[in-house]
Amino acid sequence: MRPFTVVGLISGTSADGIDVALTRISGAPPELAIELIRHQTVAYGPELRAEIFACFRPESSSVDRLCRLNVALGEAYAAAILKVIAEAGYTPEHVDLIGSHGQTLWYDPPQNGARGAHLALGDLSTIAERTGITTIGNFRARDLAAGGHGAPLVSYMDWLLFRHPTRWRAIQNIGGIGNVTALPPLSDAHSAPLTFDTGPGNMIIDYCAERTTNGALHCDLDGQIAARGKVHSELLFGLLAHPYLHQPPPKATGREVFGAQFGAQLWARAEQLGVPPEDIVATATAFTAQSIVQAYRDWLPCAPQEIYVAGGGAKNPTLLAMLQAGFIHAQVQPHEALGVPSLAKEAMLFALLAYETWHGRSGVLPALTGARHPVPLGEIAIGRLWQTA
């Protein structure tokens, strides 16, 4: 089987830009290999980002607005892909597939026996038409249709690539939302992996940083605001009582739970308590860290000996220091120590899932998402180059 050149892309729940990964993938599980050729984050233009956030809010969204945004995102994704391909010295003819997650607008997890639903925008046909490359996307919908949570999908990549011969590992992603994959060692044939969303990631920190700086910053760059602040114990205690944190896995969450409405409630409560803005950011950062520590303590089958952090949160030293303080018996390390850049990982995942779908293989572990059976993920928009894929 020849190697495939595959582009993966995602815009996470923080909606700060488009992560594009150009990869080379070869083999099949369990002997699958993925190599990163180039990764780049292409920022959303201010008007497009504002439109995304307007459509996050039910009161400012509408069917026609969603339709236009779906196409606009498809155009933006295609432009980002062509930019990254060209800067790597490639042409579209060199690329076999694109795997696009899209921009999540809404996620409704399964509850009380009712199946879940997920809406991600970024028109696949537009991407395929502009690039000429077969494009696969809408990955979560099939797992949801099979009774799963549609998340976290990254566990499939973790399971394939990152198990240790003798040690339990936790792979913690901190994007807008946090999620963990707990991996038993290769030497343990009896223990199963476990994956779920731990709770908030950067989403609440970003909200509070933006409020603190009156919109000058969209995130707490390098954790500097939180580092200047102090954690407010009473405010943090109330945050850690959130029902989601006490719900057993499998579970997943999103902006619907920990988005702007939650951030506004947090901010209002902090003002009632007289908490200064920098202390609010510090407390929001501690909330993310402590929700992860609490999730490991409550739900993981074994305390991990190694913890690797990916996603934008891996670039926040204050958050990492808070995490390390909560895990005195395990070293918290950046995902780069595993040979995969933390900021490129999720985009690489969707390249991998597109590759697996194209070859007719499931890209999900049903035991982890709750699906009734393995399923190939995604929908396919055939490109002009489909004959060569």
C-alpha cells in the first residue's frame, strides 16, 4: 500500500483560526505511521470570526445566516489548505485526501436514552471544488448515529500511536474543551483505555481574558494575566460543583455548557464577590486545572505515571504549573515529548481519520465513545483528482 499525502484541518471550539496539517500516512493498524510535513495556523479574518461568534448565540443566529457561514467557512478552509500546500512546496496534485472537522456550532450529547446531535460548518463540496482534492468531513455524525457521543475522537490516534510498553499514560488535550485518553501499557492485555471530556479547557479562560482586557486580547497569552492574579477559593469552589464534572463517563461537552453564557455567569458571580479581573482569570485557569485533576481522581482506572498535554493549553505555563501541582506523582509534559507537536495534533487526527475512512476502516473505538459497533467516520465530497486517490 503506497503512502498517502493527506491534509487535516480543524477549527476548535475557541474559534481562533484554522489549524492545517500536511501529513504523510502509510500502513494500516496496528502498523500505521503518520509523519507531519508542515503545520500552520491560519487566523480567521475579524469579520468571519465575528460571524462565527454571532452564530454561536441562538438569539443572533438564523437559518440563512448559518447557510452563508457554511459556505464562507468552506471558502476559508480551501484557501488555507492551498496556502499551506504551496508554502510546503506541494501542489494539489500531490495531495490524496483532505480531512476537515469544520467549525462546531452546536453539540447536544446523548441524554436519557435520546441520541445526540452535532453541527459543524464548512462546506465539504466547496473545499473539494476549490482544491480539486477529495474531502472527507462531518466525522462525528456517524458515531452519534451509532449511539456514541461522537467524542472524543482523538482517542483513536492516542490508542494507535502513544501507548507505553509498561506505564499508564494520560494524553490530555486542552483546546476550548479539555479531554483525556487514559492508555494502559502494551504489557497490560486486560485493562481498557478510557476517554472523555474532562470539562472546560481554554474557553472560559479566553472569555475572562477578553473581558479583563476589554477585547484587546482573545486569550491569556502565555498565562501572564493569571500569573499576576490570585485564585479566589470561594469562586473556585462553586465552579467545581458544576454537575458535568460529577457525571460519569462516557461523556462529552462543549460551548453549550461552558461557553459565553457560562462565562458571563462566572463573571457576574465574581463581581458579586468583589474579585478583581486578574484574579478572575487566575481562578478560571485553576478551574480548568482542577477539573482535570478531579476527573483523573474520580474516573481513571489507574493513576497515570506520565501525563502529556496537547492543544492551546499546552502553551499556557500558568495552567501547566497548576496541573503539575495537582499531580505530584506524575510528570506533566508537553505533547512534543511524544514526537507530535501539541498544536498540530488535532489537525493530524483528521488527516488520519480521512485516511482510515478512505480505506474502509473504522476510525473510532466504540468502547470509548459509547457507539454500539465500529463505524467508518465521515462523509465524502469527491474532488477532481479522485481517480488517483
